[in-house]
Amino acid sequence: MNFSKPLQIGRLVRRYKRFLADIECEDGSVVTVHCPNSGSMMGLKDLGLKVAFSMSDNPTRKLPYTLEMVQVEGAWVGVNTQWPNKLFQNAFVAEKLEAFKLYKTCQPEVRVGMQTRLDFLLTTPTQRCYVEVKNVTLMRNESCAEFPDAVTLRGAKHLQTLMDLRDQGDAASLVFMVQREDCTRFRPACDIDPSYAKLLQQAYQKGVVVIAYSCKVSPTGINIIGELPLELEI
DNA sequence: AATGGATTCTGGGTAGCCGT
DNA sequence: ACGGCTACCCAGAATCCATT
């Protein structure tokens, strides 16, 4: 999927208050942009990093610009947490996801229980598959994508929900959307959140389908290019 | 009084839902 | 069709409270 307008390029001045970032544009002016990633963004917050940002058509927005990607050691890394879900949905509709080809419909943001929402419910007339999509931006060494980049209680809750659904007889899947193309494999960041890593392994053993997709990321667009091998052992 | 642990609050955008 | 409300994204700062 391509951006409707080419992104603008700048340098990161600071990222603060979870949703805000200041960017120095190419003409030297500094603008405050919306940062659509409330995570820790480990390794993507350094002063002076090259960034790409979009401009919204929505006139009611307080901040018209949105931070889309950060360049680290020559590789663009997508930070907008909206794209992983859209990438998944588009690829599903285009029947490009081998692992989910048997499902016919795709419903986003489905309620499961009172206070939990999962990203997608895929169905056939007789089967259900619940899917949770996670945005992955972290790569610390050896071309290995890692998740999470901070302790994630919510992520653990989602994993537990997927396991519960599996127990009830439904299919369940956790999809890691790696928004950078300089990775050749995926593993949980055991040192950052050991209990999440354990839970992920447990979920995998229970039959929750774990998939990591690699994406080509550039200021013109973001596209899924393939699956990454998993290293789930702790 | 000082410390540390626990809890609460904040921020912008989006999407779904409900009532009008 | 709209406006209002809420959950979600979930780290980090601010505040509160208990222990020493």
C-alpha cells in the first residue's frame, strides 16, 4: 500500500508525552507532529534521526502532521501503529496470506468478553479464527526482529485471550508485523519481558498460530514481503 | 523526613457504538 | 448524518501512601 502523497523528510528533535514529536524540516523549521505510537520506541528516539512524516487532510486535527517512519542505519522503520492492521486486512482481502487462505470473511475490532477487543475475526461457514496483530519495530542485533520493546501487560492479556479461545475450539493467531526489511528472523525479547516470552511459547504449544511478516518500508509505501522464521525457544 | 512502591493521570487520533 | 462517548494504543510523569 502506497501513501497518497509523498512523505516529507526531517530530523527528529525530540519525542515526548507519548503522542508528540518535534521534527526539524528540511527548510530548518521545527514542527510538532502526532506520534501514532505510544510504545517505548526503543532505538527510534535518538536526536537527529532521519524521519518521514505525512500530512493529514482532516481539518479537525490539532496536529496535521503524522510521524510515519524513522531511519536507523539506512533502514526505514515504520512506527505508525495503524498500518499493521491495515496491511493485514488488505493482504487478507487480496488473498495474499497463505496461512489464512481458507477463511472467507474478515471482521475488524471484534469484542471478546466484556473488556477485550481483538483485531480480527476470520470466518468460514463453520470455523472461526481470532487474530491479534502486533507492530514490531525493534532490532538490536543480528538482523533479528524482537517484541516487545517494553514490558507489556496488555500483550500478555491478549495472549491469554487467544489461548482461551483456542481452548474453546476456535483457531487463534498472533501476527507480528515487522515494519522494517532489515530483519531475517523473529524472536521474543526475553530479557525485556521474560513472562511474555514464556506465555508466547506456551501459546504456540497450545496451537495459537504465530506468524511474523516482514515488510518493505519506504517513504513511498509499506508492503508485506514475506514470512520470517521464528525463534520462540527461551 | 526520606525512601520506595503503588496508583493515577496524561496525551492525540481513530474506530465503533449509541442516541438524536 | 451528526455529535458524544468509550476503548484502544500503554510509557512516563505525577501523586499518593506505607514503611523505615
